[in-house]
Amino acid sequence: MIVKRSQATAVNVVLMGALKTGQSSIPIQPGNNFTGNVFAAPMTLASSGIYTGNPATGLAAGGPSTADLVLIYDGTNYAAYYYQAGGTGGIGWRSVTDAAADAGSTPIPVGSSVVVRRNGATGFDWKAPQHPASL
């Protein structure tokens, strides 16, 4: 569900129901996948479990123009991140605007909009671990 507010002031949207517990399986297909943090707690790129080291079960690593991307909405723009598996700048999560800095601690806030851009020809099921790790 995406809500676009036309008014200048904020409004609270309250959803009722049971708290999601346990691992979640989120299907990711080739192209753009509109998803989000499905838990009632923030997660980070590093803790999300979306990069597994195997492109059959998670994101494909590479450079900013070749890797699968995770785009996180900050309220104004989408910031793009990818997993770099080697080369200049080291190994780990990187921003497309700063390949030198580790971006693994970048938050995926509760309720944020996330686009997973899968460049590969096949999809995978993102196995997002429970956040927080214990309840």
C-alpha cells in the first residue's frame, strides 16, 4: 500500500493486527520490485539478508552499473545501494554516490519504500530474517 498525502501536514495511519514474527519470504523478480521493511522494527542493509553471496538466492554483486540495486526512499528521493564483492573500495554495501564508504549500516526504516532492481534474468525469494532478532 502506498499513500500519497496531498496536504502539507503529516497524518498518522494506524494499521491494526498481530505483530509479524519469524522470517519473511519476499519474492523478487527481474526488473523493479516495490517492497519495504515488513517488520515493526528497523533493519539495515547488512542485517536484511538480501545479499547472500549467491545470485540464485539473493542480490547479484558487482559495481554500481552491473549489480542489483536496493533503492531506499528518504522522503524526497531514492538513494541507491549495491553490494560490491571485490575490487577498488573493498567488499561490502556501497552507495552509488560513494563507493569508498561502507553502507552496511544504512537503515531500512519501518514503513519505508524500497525498490529492489533485479538486473538478472531470474528471480529469487528474499528470506528476510526477523527484526528485531528476538521478541
